[in-house]
Amino acid sequence: MKLRNLAILLLLALSLIPIYYLYRYMMRIIRPRQSAARLFLFLLANFLLVIVYTMLLVGLVVKLFPLHHVGSSF
């Protein structure tokens, strides 16, 4: 069980790397400091990114590390 928990933690830690570079790319493309409209576009894009990336990570963790319930009726 500890190995499984460490593997999930490692997966989550490694998944931060692409998000960091995507964040830097969006900062360079959108340039939120230029105007309020660009700032709100940047905030909206980040909000959507967090929602989508969280859904993808949860789906990946559930697929890679399924729970095995012995004797359950589900």
C-alpha cells in the first residue's frame, strides 16, 4: 500500500512539470500585464486548465491504480 501511495505521489509531482511550462507559455502569449481584458482572459484560461488537468489526472490515477474491493456488491 505504501508503494502505491508513493507511486501516486510521484505521478502527481511529475505532472506539475508540463503545467509549469504551459503556464509560462500562456504568460508569454497572453501577456496579462498589458490590460485588464488580457488579465481576465489569462485567469479564465488558467481556471479551465486547472479543471481539465484535474479531471485528466484523476482519470489517470483511477485507471492506473484501481481499487479492488473484495466481497463488495458494487
